[in-house]
Amino acid sequence: MLHRARGLLVRQRTMTACAIRAHFAEFGIVVGQGRQRVDGLVDLLDDDDMTLPAHARIALAVLVNQLKELDRQVEAIERELAQIQRVNPMAKLLSSIPGIGPITATALAATVPDATMFRSGREFAAWLGLTPKQNSTGGKDRLGRITKQGDSYLRHLLVIGARNVVRYPKARSRVGGGWIEALLERRRPLVVAIAVANKLARIVWAMMITGEFYRPKLAA
């Protein structure tokens, strides 16, 4: 329930931030996507030299206050999840995997209480929708986009963690740096992140089954 509540609040926060950016754009103040850029717009609202109509300032002030309140609520839930991660054995175990923090670890521990329901790591990754579709023509197997079946929240968290692994060399080296770097030479970073998320899912299943902490050399 904490994770579902957090997911709802994060979506509301994203919608509010987008609304603030869109309203500023109506007055010719345009910024790109990203939370940091929206925070810059919030600072502009306190600038007395900024010429905005009074009604626009009122509307934007309401949205800014809502954004700050959503930040506070999300942070409160994340602190609670971090506390759960420190005492939950499975969450502590999964947190040893690069790219998996308290939020992802507690979500996996809560959603998958018994990993033996899956016969293999590949089946677990397929349940999360992280395996590519297979298109066979002329005796050749071609891999398409991932199926995106299963739990979209867990898949989203794993992809975010995988993108961090791909972005930072130190994290890449702990998951199999050579393999990831070879993929980066041929594929876009997002495609590589999906492949890493698939690998992380298989590692998660193996650790849930064995109860062993993450070993970088074995993963590589």
C-alpha cells in the first residue's frame, strides 16, 4: 500500500509540475522537461520583477504549494520504506544489487513473497515484461520490443535502476562492464538499459531463491 500510494503521489507531482511549466509557457517563459527546470520556474514566481498578471500569480501559487506538499508526502513515504528496508531480510538482500535501492528492494520483497513460483530467472523477467518479443521469418529469429506485460511499477523501478547502472562506470563494472560497454557501442543507451534491467531481474530471482548476497564477479 505504501508503494501504491507513493506511485499515485508521484504521478500527481509530475502532472502538477507539467501544469506549472505549461502555464509559464503561456507567458513566453519556456523551459525544457525536468524537475530542476520546474524548480527554477518556482523561484521566478517570487521575483518581484517578473511581470505576471495577478490572477496568474494566484493560480501558479496554488500549484506551487501543491507541488511542495506532494514533495513532502512522497519524502515521508520514502523514509518509511527506507526504514522497512533496514529491517526486512529480503529487502536488505536485494539492496546489495547495483541499481536497486530501498524503494525497488521493498517493492520486490512485498510483491514477490515466493520466488519459487517462477521456474527460472528468464520466466521472472518475462513476468515483468522485460523480455523481447520474438518474430520468426524465413527461419530467422528476430527480437522485437519488450512485451511490457506484468507489473508495470516493478518494471519501471528496475529500468530506472538499470539506467543508473549504464550511466555510471563504477556501477557498470559491478554488473558486467565489458558486456554493457559492448552493447553501448551498438545500441542506444535506453535499449541497453532495458537489457540491463532484464539481467537485474534474473539476478533478483536467483538471489531470492538462494538467499545469497550479490557477488559482482559471479554476475560479470
